[in-house]
Amino acid sequence: WAWSRRFHRKRFNEFLFATGDCKRWLISRRTTVLAWYANSHRWILKSSRSSRPYRARWYRRSGAVEDPWVSLTDHHGADRHSNMVYGAGGNRGHSRSIRNHFGANVYIRMKVPKLPNCAKIDGGGWQLVRHVPQGHRWHPARDRLRGTARYGRRGNAASPWAWSVRFNNKDFNEFLFATGDCKRWLIAKKYSVLGWYHNAHRWIQKSSRRSRAYRARWYRRHRSVEDPWISITDHHGANRHANMVYGSGSFNHHSKSIRRHYGANVFIRKKVVKLPDCSKLAGGGWRLVRHVPDGQTWHPARDHLRGTARYGRKGTATSSWPWSVRFHRTRFNEFLFTTGDCKKWLVAKKHSVYGWYSNAPRWIEKSSRSGRRYQARWYRRKGAREDPWISVTNHHVANSRAEMVYGEGGHSGHSKSIRKHYGANVFIRQKKIKVPNCAKLAGGGWKLVRHVPEGRRWHPATDRLRGTQAYGRKGSQVSSHAWSIRFNRIPFNEFLFATGDCKKWLVAKRHSVYGWYVNAHRWIVQSSVKKRPYRARWYRRHRAPQDPWISITEFAGADKHSHIVYGGRSGPWHTGAVRNHVGANVYIRFKVPRNLPDCSKLYGGGWRLVRHVPEGNHWHPARDQLRGTQAYGRKGNAKSPHPWSVRFDKSRFNEFLFASGDCKVWLVAKKWSVMGWYNNAKRRVEASSWRGRPYHARWYRRHRNFEDPWVSLTDHHYGAGRGHMIYGENRAGYAQVLRKHFGANVFIRHKAPARRTCKNIQGGGWRKVRHVPAGYKWHPATDRLRGTQSYGRRGGDKAWSLKFHKSRYNEFLFATGDCKKWLVAPKWSAQGQYTNSPRWVKKSSVSGKAYKARWYSRRRY
């Protein structure tokens, strides 16, 4: 009789369909038989016809009570050869096999093959988290491998039911996808599996097909519950060779691998690689501030490496999550960019990384490629969230060599280095630089007043080196921040401009730096190029706050050799020196030669210093036209670094000495020769460094011209350009003497004339009644020699007169102060009124006998 038992709750995975005499039989998997199909190919593991798997067309239709029809060969034609081994519903059709072979039987079994342990693949350490048994359907999970799905009773790799545990909170970095018999498997990084992609290349670390990393096209699409599709080869064509190792959503496509290879499993592990300590690279002292684990995306930060981004829990260089701490307020001057295994790295200055640039050469101090400085092209563009792109070599070839070491914005491009070399890290440090003391250059005595650290910007100052700005905390010549102190009130006459390492420097006079000029020659005392004075073209323009531009050689072309040593307004131009030579510094000092002679001993000595101007581009600040009515500055000496003057308008003197600071240029002139109003007029010079005897030179002393008087060794228009000018006022120019001869001084003295008396002329008996001193003005009297006027102090140096109209006399003696020119005339000849009339001269220094000379004595004059 026919009979059956319930077996739907039995654990089994194979059917055996056999005739009563066992001459017709086949073995098929449970999943092959239990499905809906109509004249479809179904897999037979083995049969009385063939000992290896093959396919035959069967029927198992919904609503057809006689189904399934299971046969050794295709359904149509199977009955002819008695190959039908199962039918149902009491149907009489296709019954030849049960008539000829003593009926038919159905057997089941749970066949557990001896499967290898896939958890030992690639060194082991794997944890099984998801399993699907042998069959036509993939994993029931719909979490797209996030690890949030949990179903079934947790089993093992050979369980006949599908199951999964949650693993979204597990710390892991690798997946192992394997078939039940471990013949098909692949290992992929977590980041390679997760993410959204559509027939895109994803990295496989190794597989049953290849022992080195390669790529295959997979799918993980939004709203596709069957995704991801993970395969050993490209998705299209993978099922043909049973290379599909993961699918989900209980999907029944691409299931050849789970039918043939006893299902599929998902394993995870945290692979810890013993990585070197990158903080010891390039001398050590590094601090880790940013990390991204191995993956296909760069740092999530979008701060352009400013250090303002903070995310993730602070970890280590081997953390499985990206993290960053803020470092924008940390003092540092160098970056170290490394891959996780330290095989690719570079050290770059902070200023080399910062700034805006696009495919521009940037300096690398050293790297895994070279132990010396070189340049590579990088990107750091405004508005580009993935920037900066930092690479060991030029940007456009870096990814092919896995030499890109930094990117941002979670960007997935150029990620070969972080995939191959276990992520990437960012370190910073404040490197202490051992540099010589530039204050000892050119004889020493320098004071540091302004500093800018190495970088791509010049001094923030906009005072054009006047020294009126103070900013930053006062530091040293290697401070990591820019700073300046005010030095406009500090006495000095020389600048030293030097790079931080003292390899590029120049010394220039204060007056050479100051002034307005455009590409003009300026004097340099000495420099790192020449030890003697020479000239170079500089800039110091009105309304150009980045000026002055100070360079060791001509400005045009100086930056090519890092010869520009000063610029302002934080300018990003011509910064070769501050980039390559540890920044730049400004020093000042007041230097006066030790052996300057004492000018007060010139021309007989006895001189008193009353006015001084130091070396520079401008003459005395006074505007009193040498009257001596102005006093300014703190009284000093002939070497003082500041201009000064004392009042001498009430002092008794009759001679001026104008001298340069080194006494090489000087002249002596009478007071009356200097004073008075004149315009390009000849004035008497008693003696000078140009000529040792009296001579005349043309000078200026005009009304309301406050730069006057102009006093020079030679005529004004000849001497102005030849360094012969020895006095000027109102801070005027023509200051060659000041620049070359350490400033200028004004001395006065009262030189008493030799005591000579004219009373003995012509027998003597003369009485002195009127006197006028040496000068350009005659007697102040207006009494036409009547003797009615009295003025001045008798016997003094100034003009004076006594009344002599009541005195008894009959002759006049008119004589010069030195008695070399004189004449004797009768009283009646001198007095009276006449106009160009012959008057009698009794005797004179010209003739010893009486003669006539034409004189004037007119009314109203």
C-alpha cells in the first residue's frame, strides 16, 4: 500500500528518489526540489544515469496537485525510458517506472560533509557573523551588510538554516566572504565593502583566485534590497563560474556558488598590523593631531588644514576610526604627513603648506623619497573642500605611485596610499632651530627690533621702517610669531637686515634706507656678498605700504637668489629669503668711529659747539637762519645720534666754524660774512679744508627761505652736487656731507683782533670817536660827521660813537681796523655838502702828499 510520514520538521538537506528495485534513482538537494518551477532545469547531484552533477527539466507548479514531476532526464520523454521517479496527486500518467520497477520510494537525509574551517584563512582570527545554507536563495538580511540584522538561531558554518547576529557595534576592519566548503572566498576591507556604488571597482585584498590586491566590479545601490553583490571577479560573469560570495534579500539569482559549495558565510575580524612609530621620523618630537584609517576616503575635515576641525574620539595612529583634535592655537612650524606604515612620508614647513595655490611648486624639507629639500606641485584652492592635496611627488603622478599623503572632505580620489599603507596621519612640531647670533655680524652691537618667522609673508608692519609700529610679543630671532618694537625714538644710524640663519644680510646707513625712491640706487655699507660699500636698486614709494623693498643685489632678480631681506604689509611676494632661511630680522645700532678728531681744535682752536646734526639725509631742523634763537634736542656732543642746538644769539662771537663730523670738510667765516641777506652772492671765507687762505664763495641767505643760509666750500651751484655743502636748515637735502662724513657741526668763537693802534699815524695825538666792526654794514650814524650822535658801548665789539660836535679839533683820521688803509683830511674838507666834488686829502696810505679825491655828502642821504 502507499504510505507517507510528515517530514517537514525533519532536519535534512538531500532527497533520494528511487524505484523499488533501485535500478532507477537520483539524489538532489532539498533546495533544488522545493521551489516553484515549470519545465525548468534543476540540479541532480548524481543518479543511476550519471555519477556527477547535471541538470534535468522538472515541474513543480503552484496549483498543480500532481507536481512535482521528478525525473532522471528531462520531463518530456522520461516516461518512455522509465526515468520518472516521482509524481503526486494519485495521477496515472508517466507511471511506467513504478509498473516495471516495483514502485517508488522517497528518502531524506542530513548530509554534513567534512568542510574545512574557513576561520583559519589568511592567518585566522575571523568571527562568523552570518550564514546561509546550501540552496537557491541568498541571505535573508536586508541591512546591506551594516550588521544591524539579526535572525535565526545562531549556529555554525554548516547549519542547515540561515542565521545572522548583529555586528554593527563590533570593532573590525576586514570582511571574509566564503562559501561553505571554503573553495570560493575573498577578503576585503570594511571600507571597500561599505559605501554606495553601482558596478564600480572595489578593492579585494586577496581571494581564492589571487593572493595580491586587485579590483572587481560590485553593486551596493540605494533601495536595492538584494545588494550588496560581492564577487571574486566582476559581477557580470561571476555566477557562471560560481564566484558570487554574497547576496541578500533572499534573492534567488546568481546562486550557483551556494548551491554547489554548501552555502555561504560572512566573517569579520580586526586585523592589527604591527606598524612602526612615525613620530620618530626626521628627528622625532612630533605630536599626532589627525588620523584617517585605511580606506577609500580621506580625512573628513574641511578646514584646509588650519586645525580648527575636531571630530571623533581621540585615538592613536592605528585607530579604526577617523579623528582630529584642534591645533590652530598650538605653536608649531613643521608638518609631518605619513601613511600608517610610515613608508610614505614628508616633512614640510607650516608656511609651505599654508597659502592659496593651484598646482604650484611647494617646498618639502625631506621625505621618504629624498633626504634633502626639493619641490612638488600641490593644491590648496579656495572653495575646494578636498584641498589641500599634499603629495611626496607632483600631484598628477602621486596617486599612481601611492604617494599622496593628505586630502580632505571625505574625498575618495587619490586614495591608493591609504588603501595600501594603512591609512594616513598628520603630525606637528615646533622645531628649535640652531642658528648663529646675527647680532655679532659686522662688528656687533646690534639691537633686534623686528622679526618675521619663516613663511610666505613679510613683516606685518606698514610704517615703512620708521619704527612707529609695535605688535606681537617680543621674542628672539627665531620666534615662531612676527613681532616688532617701536624704535623711532631710539638713537641709531645703521640698519642690519638679516635672514634668520644669518646667511643673507646687509648693513645700510639709516639715511640710505629712508627717503622716497623708486628703483633707485641706495648705498650698502657691506653685506654677505661684498665686504665693501656698493649700491643696489631699492623701492620706498609713497602710498605703497609694502615698501621698502631692501635687497642685497639689484631688486629685479634678487628673489631668485633669496637676496631680498625686507618687505612689509605681510606681502606674499619675493619671499624666497624668509621661506628658505628661517625668516628675517631687523637690527639697529648707533655706530660712530672711535677715532673721530676734535673739530674744536681746527684753525687755532677755541671753538664752542652750538649746533649738531647726525649723519643722514636731512640738514639741521633749525629755521632761525643762523641767528641762534632756536634751541631743540638734548644737548650732546659732536657724536650725538640726535640733532640738537643751543641758543647763541646773545653770545659774544665773531667767527663761525662749519665742520663735518670727521672734520674732513670745514670752513671758517666771519659772523658778518654769514649774516645779512644775499642771493647767490659772494661771501668771504677765511679758510677751509679746500683752501687755506681767504677767498670768496657764492652763498644764499634769503628772506623767508627757511632752508637758508646755504653755506658751502665753493660756489653754491658748483658745490651742491659735489659734497661741498656744509650748512643748511629746515631738514633740507644736499646732504652728501652728512652721509659720508658722520653729520655736521656748527662752532662759534670770539677771536680778538691783534691789538694795533692807529693813534701814531701822522705824528699821533688822535682821539677815537667812532667805530664800526668788520662786516657788511657801515656806521649807523646819520649826522653827516657832525658828531651829534652817540650810540653803543665805547670800546665794545659792536658799532659805537661819541658826541664830538663840541670838541675842539681841525683834522679827521679815517682808518681801517688794521690801520692798513687810512687818510687824513681837514675838518672843513670832510664836513659840508657836496656831490662827487673834489675834496682835499692832506695825506693817506696811498700818497704822502696832499691831493684831491671826489666824495659825496648830500642832503637827505
